Amino acid sequence: MAPASIHVRAGKIAAVRAYDDVPSGPAVEDVGELAVLPGVVDTHVHINEPGRTEWEGFLTATRAAAAGGVTTLIEMPLNSIPATTSASAFREKCDAARGKLHVDTGFWGGVVPENAKNEAELRALSEAGAFGFKCFLVPSGVDEFPCVTERDLRAALPTLAKLGATLLVHAELPGPIETALASIAGKNPRSYATWLKSRPRDAENSAIALVIRLAKEFRARVHIVHLSSADALESLSAAKRNGLPITVETCPHYLYWSAKDIRDGATQFKCAPPIREEENRERLWSALRSGLIDLVASDHSPCPPAMKCGESGDFLRAWGGIASLQLSLPLLWTMASARGFSLDKIAQWMCAGPARLAGLAGRKGAIAAGCDADFVVFDAEAKWRVDAEKLFHRHKVTPYAGRELRGAVRATWLRGKKIYDGETFLAGPCGEILLRGVS
């Protein structure tokens, strides 16, 4: 990173020039020694509208995004009612979002058993503007979005390959999980060790091996979401060396926490796949360093507090999901800076990498001429404590409450307009609906 002046015209970056090359006339904002990053692109967000707005909603989620320096979201298809598995459901979601977006937002479609064999329906969903397709290899937790089998994927992948669409995969297989659940029968459900044993690494490892085989057979683009098991890194590395079109993400909670940090009954930490051991976390960091892991996304997955089973502390009954959309940038910087990484790497993992996944490179995720003028003014040296009541997503349940973080968002700009100044929202919802293939 170096001093520079960014020239903006009509919501786009017109040029990036020397710091002292400032035009006369137009308004100029000098941020001094603070860093200016591209707006964060978060490609793994559950907003749950329409249908489950008591969990979250477009207004609350996108306010949290703007406060966290996130200027572009791609939202997941499963928690809304209807689930985004048809062109008509896609249009219904777009209708629900209009007028409520504080940041630019697009949508993934979904592959489920019902549409996996229907080429016309998958094509219609893609042509409606879905950025790609998400599937689960284990039950998703909601009836509207059932999981798929290998047979379903074999039916869907030829169509997705023809469309040039990416398949995003929740990679856990049910067999190892069913075996693990049988082995923990009668164990204390408040114990985090019980939850960890119920979702073994083999469930992820076997699922990723299956996805790699299918990617090779069909030459289809696949993306592994929220990688938790570091044991799968070797097979992913081999797949990439062999030229397979496969990418992988991990999440802030897998990089920040380890199993030893989680006390019994602390169900605010529950997610699937689970947060694993410390050595596993450090291997994920090594894979980020080497470039094997392509990006970091939040997997913001909120729910009403009662669904987290806070009173009972039952890990086996609690909803699995961590809400961290507003915190993901300082969370990652806190851990990355302690390991000697630069802000350039943060921009690579949270901006450029996700933009490439969504097909938005050249428009989002970079400070370069022709890109949207989306920026985060970031104070990399600031230290502050998380006050859950000051988070903007609908429910304030978070495992990060009281944690000291490094790095604070001082301003967020969307297409050349300052929308947040570090304390106050300066504009109403001005985000746009993004559609695949529409610039």
C-alpha cells in the first residue's frame, strides 16, 4: 500500500494517481494516515428474507454490512421462504429486497433434489440473475432446502458446466455424522466436546473428495464453502495442481477461535462444520498464506436467541450459525496482523477473491480504474471492544461480545457516496440489486 489519490466520476473510479495529483474544483476528502481498502465483498451471507425476517432481514443485515465496511453481499438461497431454487422464487426475493438495501446485493440460487434434473429450471434461475448455485450434502436445517446426493449432483453438473455456473458446496457427508452421533449417544449435550465429536473431520474430508471427483469428471466449477477441516487441504492442493476449477473459502470464526476457547454450554459458538482444534486452525492459516485457500467469507447465519438454546446450553439442539457480518474485517485483521500479514492480504482474501468467485472482478473488490467506487476507510491501529448492543444485525447474540479487536471502520463509501462515517449512517438504503451478467 502507498499514498495515492483516487479520482471518482459518476460512481466509478476514474483513475488512481499520485497522492498530490488532486484535481481542483470537486470535493476532496483527505483521510490522512488511515488506510483505504476496497469495499469488502462477502459472498456467504444468510439474510432469510422473505419468510424468516424474525431471524434477520435486508434492512438490518445490510446496515450491519455497511458498518463493517462490506459494500457487496451475495446472499444464500436456503433460509428464505420460498427457497431460491426457481426463477419465480428468485424474482420474489428481488422484490422483497427492493428499497431495503444499504449495500449492493446479489443472490445465489440453489440445487435441491427437485430441480437437479430439470435443466430448464436451472437455466431459468441462472438467466434470472443468480450468481451460481449452492447445495448441501447433509440436511441444511430447514425443510425448504433439502440436501442432495451424488446422483442429484450427477444430474445437475452437466447443466451447470454448460452455463459456466459455479456450484457452491456445503461439504459434509451424512454417513460419518450418523456414525459419530451413534457413538455419542447419552453424552452430555452441553459439552462442546460432544458437539465436536458429532461432526467429525471425516465428514468434510469425504465430501470434499467426492466433490473433487465430480469436478474432474464434469469439468465443472466448484467452490467449497466454510472449510473447517485442515485434513482436506492436501486433496484440495492436489486438485488445484491438476488444474481442476475448484476454489475454497474459510471463515473468521475458524481462524479466530479454537475448540479449547469454547466452554460447555456456550452455544453461541455452535456452527457446522464446527470450530476445531488449535493445530487445525493454524493449518488453515498456513493454507491462507500459501494461497491454497482463496478467500474468507463471514457465513453470517443469525437466528432468534431462543434458537441458540442459551438457557439450556444444548449444543445438539441449538441452531448452528454465527452472526459476524459487521465484525469480519476487524476480526480477520486482528488475527492476521498478529501473524505478520499486511492489509494487502486482507484485501486479497476479503475483496478481490470473493469478487472473482462471484464473477464481479473488474467491477468490485479492487481500487482500480473502471471499478465501482466502493471503499473502506480503515484505522488499522485502533483497538476497541465488541459491544453486542451496538451491532446492527437483528439479534445481538455473538461469541465475540467483550473481545478486544484491532482495526476499526471509520467510513464506508458505496459507488462514490459516503454511506457511513464510523458512527452514523449518512444515507438511507441506496444499495442496488446485482444480477449475474448485468454490469
